[in-house]
Amino acid sequence: MSAVGLHAFNLLPYRSGARRRARNRALSLLAGAGLAGCAAVGAVAGWDALERVHMEEKRDSLHVALRQLSAPVAEHARLVERQALERRAQAAATPIAEPRARCLGLLDALAQGASRGNIGLQRVTQRVSEVELAASAPDSHTAAVWLKALENVTGVRAVEIVEMRRRVAAARPAAVAVAQPGAVNSPGKTGPY
């Protein structure tokens, strides 16, 4: 036998049929996988479209609700802004009102001492952090009681005697008291009354 005759003769005729069947199986698997993938993508796209429609409906209903709430929300924003302005105004007014309240309290205490007739107020001088008073009292005990009453006035932190003189029969010199909001209590230096 020759070499050409061996190649022309097919000893295994079933191999070509098996190859065809394997190729057809592979093509059918590919086609089935492609169809399954397209069906899955179609299902996901359909679900996504349904979700998008539901979200649009919810957004439209929320827009309607927000349009209905726009007036109360604007009113709330206006009230919050007004409240913030009131807080700022109150914070700005508090430091300004403290000296006034301190001065009014001091004037009330001075009026009470003068109304009893035993303290003669001659001069009131107010500075940034202190108020200087010039007054006369019939005796040292009355002056001490009056100074103690001045210490109890709201906003007064210390009361001290700067100068104290004995009365002369012809003239009435004054005992001077200083109410200092920022000072520390210190005992007054007194000379003979």
C-alpha cells in the first residue's frame, strides 16, 4: 500500500459526525446563553423602568406636598430669623442696660438714706467704673449703716470711704463714699470723725 492510499481511507468515520454534533451543541449553547443574557438584561431594564416610573410618581407627589408647605416653611424661616435678631438685640442690650440698672439701684438706695433725714447727699459723680458720692452724716454709726446699705445695692461690688472729716459747727463738710463696681472690698481708712 502506498502512503496516498492510507490518507484517503478513513478508518474512523464517526469522528466527523461527532465533530459536527459537538459544534452544533456549542452553537446551541452559545445561542441559549445569548438568549438567556438578553432576557436577563431585558428583565433588569424593565424593572429599572418600573422603578423609575414609581420614583417619578413619588417625586411628583412630593413636589405637590412641598408646594403646599412652602408658605408655612417660609413663615418658619421668617420666625427663626426674627428670633435670631431678637437674641442678637438682647445680647447687645444687656451690657448697655447693666450700668443703667446699677445707677438706678444706687439712686434708690440714696433716696432711702436721704428720706430718713439722717444722710445729706451733696454730690454724685459717675465715671466708667465707679460712682463717687459726697455726703454728710450726723455721726459715724449712721454713716457706717448707710455705707453697708450701699454695699447691698445690685451691681455694687465695693464701697469704700475715701475721706471722712469731723463736722465743724459753722460748716458741714462731707464724708465721701465711692461705690466701685470693679473694685475689691477694702476697709475704709478713717480719721477722727
